[in-house]
Amino acid sequence: MTTLQLAPLRQFLADFTRLVQEPHGQTQILAQGSELLTRLIGEDNWLPEEFAQPHPEHYQQYLLYADPLSRFSVVSFVWGPGQKTPVHDHRVWGLIGMLRGAEVSQNYTRHPDGTLQPEGNPITLHVGDVGKISPDQLDIHQVSNFFKEQVSVSIHVYGGNIGAVSRAVYLPDGTGKTFISGYSSPHLPNIWDLSKERNHD
């Protein structure tokens, strides 16, 4: 079994904090942030197992880190076989990196009559792929596990404390219902205890 190494996550958080401290616009944050997230998901020995556990009935959103100034948050999404989200929005920028398995995203756009209709073909992210979302472009989508018989795990970075952001889920007629997602986990991973890693460095 691969030894858990939290150093990649610590490095990612340090690098991303430096990124958001600079006066960058959203486009630059998404571009540079994509490179950082690609590097993080290039390794698969850092995510604690308890933050990769599926639920038999619905997807899980585990908080891995929340910036104290709410500039960004990092979560692991764990998709059980065949699970999917409702159609929803985000209202903040986001990055999605595929760590294990694959997921499918279908974008939606609002038509003049107010209804929501699929926009373009579904987009599939495989291991190592990074996708982007932006509130000033296509921000409404539905996401599902690509696999019907296995778990998938993706790492998401959002431009705010996503579990506290007031957002909406949508019916096909375009009617929205406000929600605040919260998180599936009651605590954060302890990324600061280096004692268990010293012997492996």
C-alpha cells in the first residue's frame, strides 16, 4: 500500500495562497491555478482515505481546506457508482481536477423563454484532466460519475468558501431553488503534523 504523503497538498495550498495574494484577475488565477492543480492530481498518494469514501445514496463533498479570508477552498468530490448532481450553479470561479475515475459535465444555458437547455456536448474529465468553471460564462451544469460500477474522485478548487456560498439548483423550466451545500465532513485533514512523514522523506 502506498504511504500517505501530505506534502503535495501542503505545497499546493502554499502555492495557491501565493497566487490569490497577487492582484490577478480571474482569467490568470484560472490559468495558473490549473497548472498547480494538474501538478497536485499528478500524484495519488496524498488524499486521506476518509476523504475519499463514497456514500451509497449521494455524492460526497469533503472539505480539505478553506482559506481564512474565503479567497478559495479545496474539496474532494467522491462519486459513488452512477451518482450525479442536480442541475446547479456556483457563482464563483472553479477548477476541477480528476484524481481517480472519470466524471461527465453537461453545461446548460438559459433560453429566451426562461427554460434551461443543454449547451454543447457533455465534457468528460479523465484522470489528470482539469476543467474550469466561471460565473461570467457557462456556470450552470450537471455532473455525474462516468462509471456505473466504480467510485470516482475529483478535487475541486473554488473562488470562495463553496460550502457557505448561496447558490441554486434548477428545474428544467429554469426555476431555481436557493441552497447552501455545506460539507460532508465534520473536520479537516490534519496536514500540519509532519512527524509521520519524516522517516519517508
